Amino acid sequence: MKKIFLAVAAACSLCSCSQQQPVTVTVTNPLAIDRSGEMVEVSMAEISSKLQLPDTAQVIVLDENDLEVPYQVTYNDMLIFPTSVKASSTATYTIKPGNPQPVDVISCGRVYPERVDDIAWENDRAAYRAYGPALQATGEKAYGYDVFTKRVPEPVVEDRYDGELNRNISYHVDHGNGMDVYAVGPTLGGGTAALFPDSTIAYPYCWKECEVLDNGPLRFTAKLVYNPLVIKGDSNVVETRVISLDKGSQLNKTVISYTDLKEVTPIVAGIVIHKENPTGYSFDSNAGYIAYADSTQNPRNNNGVIYVGAVFPASLNAAKAQLFPEAERKEHGGALGHVLGISDYEPGTEYVYYWGSGWSKYGFAADTEWTKYLENFAQQVRNPLTVTVK
């Protein structure tokens, strides 16, 4: 397994800094449920200033038992680390100068130009991909996110692509760690967002530009920019997405913005409904989630059930299933429609939501367990941890 070794500070720098008081980070959980694995974010610039650290110096993060906690400094200069906080309680962490232990790379990904410009990424729970310009150039229509199931914590996507492309080992077959068995086609797939003028989905196509911003060990982040859309007379509406996936999370955080959109426009996040399970969707606009139990191709191959969902920090206008007219299903690859969470996008703002998946062979034995996960996740993003730095 790959590891990241954080740079070692100069000895003289550490000696001079070791006399500084450590920084204390207090994390408060306002909910009556235990929370484990969520990433705490604190400004690295603030930490360095409080510790009077030179640019080359490193730190360690310790929990209340004086045990080292893995961390990552992100592209936007945030120090992130996983926390565990009991219900309605606080947890305290200490940050001080030191040489951190190597950290296993868990959340990672890259663009695969050798596979028509896929960008694929993963953490210890699941893997995903979004399609790129080389695929669009072929004329194939694949608008939404794809889901790769996995049931091992270590990274597997790089090896799957190598097997598929170079060793005649199909990633559509489970060789012990999961597979690609999800069907996207001309739909929103596994939770893609789209503008929704006049109750009609304005499908984005494949990304035009892609930049990987974080590549582990604990968070993967990518920025995708899309080709212009025509939305109600606005002919140059450009979507930008920043997608991040943290270690331990089933869901990707996604921040979306549009340029050159002139008026408030409905926006949806959608999950495709396949004919294999026409009634397997659920939603709760008050609780802030949509869900679907996807059994695509599973009755034949015994591949279990892929649970797909999206969670919304802000209140929804509505949640519903919207089915295609029967005459249009063929042009959507035979899919029946989508389950949608509907909001409004105001020009100049950011739309934030979470989407992702679980698998019946890796932690979710039934759809009730999946919806409970989504309900709890929605509570957590609507009631964030309070972080105090001293």
C-alpha cells in the first residue's frame, strides 16, 4: 500500500518551536448521536502562526489519549483529521511541532486518458468516475456519475484499469474486491446534479477541464469544468464542480457554481431508476435525502444491491420520482426515470450537496440500513461539529 511521508522539519527549527505552547482544538458534537470519522478542518496558516512555525516545519496531531492522529493539509491550506465525538459531548486534540508518522493513502484518483479520459477516484468504502472529453468525442452519451463497488479498504481502481486495459481481466466481474456493474447511460447516474428549467433536466455532458486538487492520503478533491449550456436564453452557462471524497465516507461532497446564469433556476440532484427495481426508491424532503436500491444486472450475476443516495444540507423544495414517457425510455438506455431532490440555484452562489453509494456486500445488508445512514448523514451536515482553536 502506498504511504505518504510528510516532510521532516529542520532540527534547529523544531528546537526553537518546541518551546511554544501546543495548539488545542476542541470539537463539540451538538447531536444526540455519536459521530466518528468526520473530518475536522482547521486553518494551517492559523496553526503555523500560533506555533510560530517556519514554512518547512511539520506538526503532529494527538488525541486525548496522546495517540497520534493522521492528518492531511489540503490544497486550500486546511489541516484535516478524523475525529470521534460522543453524543452531545466534546473531544480535545493537541497540535504541536513534530515529525508525523507515515499515513496510508486511502482517498486517491487520477485521470485515465488511456480509457477515454475517465477521472476515477476512491476511498476505503467505494469508488466513482466521471466521463471526460474523449468519451464525448465518440458520441457515446453518458451524463452521470458511475459507481464502482468495492469491499476492501485499500485502493483498487488503478489495478482494475490496468487489468481491463492491459491484462484481459474484466473489471465488470468481481475478482474479490468489487467491480463495475452500475449502468449510467444517458441519465444522471449515481447522483449527478443538473439545472432543471421548466421541470426539464438540462443534462451536462462530459467534463471539459479537470484538475486534481487533493490526492490523499485522507481526501481526494477534483475540480471539473463543463462545456457551456443553453438555459432559457442564456447561451453560455458554464458549470464548475469541486468534488471531494474523505476517508470513511460513503458520500462525496460536491460544490457547484454556474457562470452567466441570469436568473434563479431550479436545480436537481438525481439518481437513475432502472427497470430491474422500478419501485426501489425512497425520499424524505424534510430529512434531506433521496435513495435508491439499484439491482441492475444483479439477478443474473448475484452481484448484490448497490445503494445510491444524495443528501442535502439546505432544505429541499421537493423530492419526487420523475419517470420518462414510455416512448423516451429507449433514448435513456431503457431507464425508467430518476428520483430527484429539487432546490433553487441563485446566480453567484454555490450549491452544495452530497452523493454516493453503499453495497450489500460491504456494510449495508438492507435498504433500511442505507436510508438510516443517509438520515444520520443529513443530520450531521445540517448540524456541523463546532471547532474551536486555542
